Amino acid sequence: MSDSGRGEGADRGKPGGRRGRDSSPPKPIDPREAAREICLRQLAVRPRTRTELAAAMRKRGVEDEIAAEILDRYDEVGIIDDAAFARAWVTSRHHGRGLSRRALAGELRRKGVSSDEASEALDQLAPDVEEQTARALVARRLRTETRGTPESVFRRLVAMLGRKGYPPGLAIRLVKEAMAEREDAAEFADGIDPDALADAALDPDVQ
């Protein structure tokens, strides 16, 4: 092989050789395209509110002006719809996790849903449906409660409903009613005063 042939091959194998000189520099990333990609990745996981998408873009350095432009366009074509998101969220979280109106309102607020849109979504959750859900939660949990005194079981069930956002008065009443149907807890349940316990739970001076 001639020296010239060896030189040509060597050049092609080096970063500064012919192939390196012919390669084009990477194209600059279009900031709008990058912003859209961020949004689409977020939406591929689950529906998002406008506020959530704005936060995701801001976290990745997208300028606010570009983010607003993308979000306005998504609003126009219906890719994001906070009102629809709120309705779906209430249905899913109430039936799936048993969360109360109060707990759901807090979640929607943290996700940036407006108060009007949140109220409209929560209106689909009637008070009697909310109580039925809480009652079912107590019945299901009570079937698995096999340890501790009736008092400790009562406290755990009331605390469980409290974590899901149910007010003390409702939680205490439903747990009392459920425990009254159990032979081993009926006597304890008869001695419960729901009103007094609810007032104590709401009194900040009562520890």
C-alpha cells in the first residue's frame, strides 16, 4: 500500500480527518420545541393542570414568555383543561382513595385549579355519597381490626377518617354506629358521646 493510501485512511480515522471536517455542527435546540417536549412527557404520565405544566417548564429553564405561549395554545386546542382535570380528579380520588370533599379541595388548590373550577368539580360529590363512602371505609377497616381494646380501635378508625379529610363529628358518629353492631364493642360504643368528642377534637386547648 502506498504512503498516500495509508495517509488517507489515517486521516479518516482521526477527529480532524476528512470525516470530522465534513460533519455538521449540532443544530441549536428550538426553545419552543423543547418546551412542548417537556409538556408532552408530563402529560404522557397523567393529565396535568396548567400550573403543573408551567412549574415543570420553569424547573427546566424555559422562559416564562415561551411557557405562556405554549400553554395558551394547549388551552385553545383542549390539550389542557383544568375544569375537566378537576372533575376527573375528584371522581378518581374519592372512589379510589375515599377522600372527602375537604381533602380533595386541598389537593386541587395545590395543583393550581381555580376555586370556581374546584367548586364545580366538588359539586358532583353529594353529601350523602360522601357519607356512604366514609361508612364503607369504616366497615372495611373494622373487619380487619383484630387487635387492641375497643377504645384503641375507635381511635384508629376516627384517625383514619380524619386523615382522609372527614370532619370529627361525622367520623366519630360513623365509627360509633359501626362499633355498636359488634358484640365485643357494643357496650363501649353505647358510652360514646359524639357531640362531646367532636367539640373536644375541635378545641385547640384540649390536648
